[in-house]
Amino acid sequence: MAKPSIRRPPVPERKMPKSFKELTPSRHFNPRTFFRELIWKALLTRRTGEHKRPTFPKLRQGQVAITWIGHASFLIQFTDLNVLVDPNFANWLFLLKRIKRSGLKIQDLPPIDLVLLTHAHFDHFHKPTLRRLPHPKIGIMPWGVGDLAQNLGFERVIELEWWESFSHRDWKVTLTPGKHWGARTLHDHHRGYGGFVLEHQGRRIYHAGDSAYFDGFKEIGKVFSPDVALLPIGAYHPESFRHVHMGPDEAVKAFKDLQAQCLVPMHYGTFKLSFEDMDEPPRWLREIAREQGLSQKVRILVEGLPEVF
């Protein structure tokens, strides 16, 4: 691998918040807006979706099955490897209501060999879910996050820096840069964040985690050119949210930078995290893909239904 130019970001100076706005990444919300848009409206919204009893496909060498569980959670399966990324089966995150049910029940998961955790935010690193997983063997996460994984059932916990890889048997995982932040609480800015490239049986699957658009996608593309790119497309309105998230327009731009073959969208339609309508991100993505001749390369998954790539 060529030596990448994007390195681990410095730890920001710790400051006590002076207002509620400073507790939010965009510094946009006031308490009234936060409660009305993200809590009250969600409470009034009827939960939709249904758990499906999955029928996992019989795979051949080199095939990969991807099941979207919801939000940023995926099950990635090869003939001999079952991987979960950012698993979250919660119906509530504190006061935040899950608007759409998980695509399958946690008890319907196959035995899990590997769990990838992109960062410590509660909607991605969900401890109650992790405690209930069927005996995960290895957990891989960014630097400074491993202490959160203690006593969650992992046989082994691995922390990685950006561009650092961990190999086991014939698969390899690399932590890639992102444009986000990793703190779980007010005082733990030492925690890392990023995306992952999973390499196995000649395939490369990229999960971006949470990220705004940045030039790092070009560098990831030069190094990996993934077959499938799992990219976030929600939580982008108001405009200030784009400091840490992408909309469908920027996700398509990132997809091109990555030189990937297929775009699978995520991080929309599950929790009310921002102001755009819940069904706007996939609608806008389809529109952009049609205009740019990319419709055949965009695969919008249905929660709980495995698709083979």
C-alpha cells in the first residue's frame, strides 16, 4: 500500500459547553427545535416495517451476500465468514424512537465471526445489541474505543489507526479515514472513527461509517477501488449537518471518487436524526442516479432481505 497522506486527526481541546447548541455537532439546534423535530415528531410517527425471517442464500466462492438491518447496520456474508457492521437492533436510543423496525430479529442472525464498529456514537456502537449477539469472536474498531467493548462477549478486541490493517486467516480489514468525530460523551474526544474495507475471496466491501464528503474518498479509491460501497445518504438537513454527514448528492460524488462498482445507501429511514423527510434521501438518490446514468450501479436494499453481489 502506498503511504497515504491523510493521517489521524489531533485530539481537540476540551471545553465545557456554554449552551445546548454546543452539544450538537452542527451547533444548530436550540432545545425547542431539537425536541419538536427529533423527539416529538418521531413520537407521533407510527413505527413501520416488519421483521423478516431471512433466507440466507447458498453462496459460491467469491460471492458476497449483504443484508441491510437498518440505519448503518449490515450483515455481510461469504461462504465461510459472517460479519456484522455497526449492529443496532434498538427500538429506542434514549428519547429517539426507531421509526422503522429492524429488518430481522437478533435471534435470526447466523453465528458471527467478526464485528466492525466504525465509531463510538450510540447509534453505531450500541452496547445492548452487542451484548446479545451470538458469541462474536473478534471485534475491530478505531483507536480509543476498545475499552467500551470490554465485557460485551468478544473473544478478541482489536483497535486500528487509519490505514492500519488486521488480517486473520484469509480475510483482512483496514480502517479508513472519515470526516466525522468519535466522542461518545462530552469528555472522550480521544476516541477514533472511520470506515472499513473488508477484503475476502477477492472481493472488497467498503463501509464508510458516518462521514461528510471529503477528499479522502479519492485516496481510498486509489488504494482499494472497492466492489461495493456502503455509503450514508441521510441526516444532511439543515446545511450545517453536512459538516459531519452526506446527502445523496455528495454520496454519489464519493462513490465516483471511490471508483467503486456498486453503491448501497444507508443511514436513512430508521431514526429521525435531522430535518429532511424520512423518505427524501432514497428518492433523491434515485433521481440523481437516473440523471447521471448510474441507476444500474445503485442498489437500494430492503431491510431484512439478503442480496448477492
